[in-house]
Amino acid sequence: MQAFTAARTAESADELWLCEHPPVYTLGQAGKPEHLLADIGVPLVKIDRGGQITYHGPGQVLAYLLIDLPRRGLKVRELVSRIEQAVIDLLAEHGVRAERRDGAPGVYVGPAKVAALGLRIKNGRSYHGLSLNVDMDLSPFSAINPCGYAGLAVTQTKDLGIALTPPQAADALARHLGAQLEAQLERME
């Protein structure tokens, strides 16, 4: 994704990469190692996105948004808001009320975070993106302070009564991201 972002031109199409990852903790640029509370055998990788520490694993949909912000007339905060709104709309489609929080990017249902967001903007182009917890083992989150917040509860769409598989959630997320960004995104899986 860094290579794609570095090599893209003004004519390069924006892309949306959707995937699942094997178990891994990622530590963003603002990340503090002390937010890893216990070594449970899950690899820790330092990466160049914003934010603190989070967990990725099977059953979670990751969406990497490779967007040319100036071409779309977007500022970073507006992009973040639109990404969050795509998740909020996806959940609302299934009768679940979700919200964003000032100063704590992501999407929350009650006190629990269902989607985490971490971007990197270089030369006006975004990479990295968001993770949506769908149907996964949430226990690795207990070994970290998710997103740098001690005791932050996490949830997943399955526990919210939404019966979507990760591929179905990826399809719905792609549709809602496209609507929010008013774009036909080149989808890569």
C-alpha cells in the first residue's frame, strides 16, 4: 500500500482493499509499548498509521482506503467522518444505533468500539483505513489497551445481532464507503 501510494499519479484510480489478517497487534505512530499488557504470543508490528495499538484477526474486515484527497475535495477530518458514517450507516441498516466520539476516532455502540480507524496521509493521499469487528475471537483485545484506552470495551456485529459473514460485511462496507465518498472505488481483495 505504501508502494501504491508512492507510485500513484494524478490519474491513478482510488482503490479500496478489503481483507482479513492473521492474528497481529499493530502499533501506530502514536503507539506506546506499555499499551501491550500481556504477551499472549500474538506478533506486534509497528506501522506508520495514526493511532495507538489495536488487534487484527480472522473474522474482522479491514478496509484500506487509498484515496486522493485533493482530487475529491476532502480534508482529513472530513474523510475520517465519512468513513465513520459508512460504518454507522451499515449498522443502522441492520437496526443498530452507532455513533462516533469526539477525539476518539472509530465507531461505537454504547460503550463498546465496533470499528477502529487509523490513517496515514502522504502527499494528500490516504492509506491504511479501518477495521470492523464482524465475527471474531475478541479475547486478544483483553491483552491491550485498545486504541490506547485502558478498559475500552470492544464488540462485533455478531454480538449486536447482525448475521453477516465477513465477506458479506465487506460487501456492505464497500457499498457504504462508495456512497459516503461519492465514488466508484476500484475494489481489490
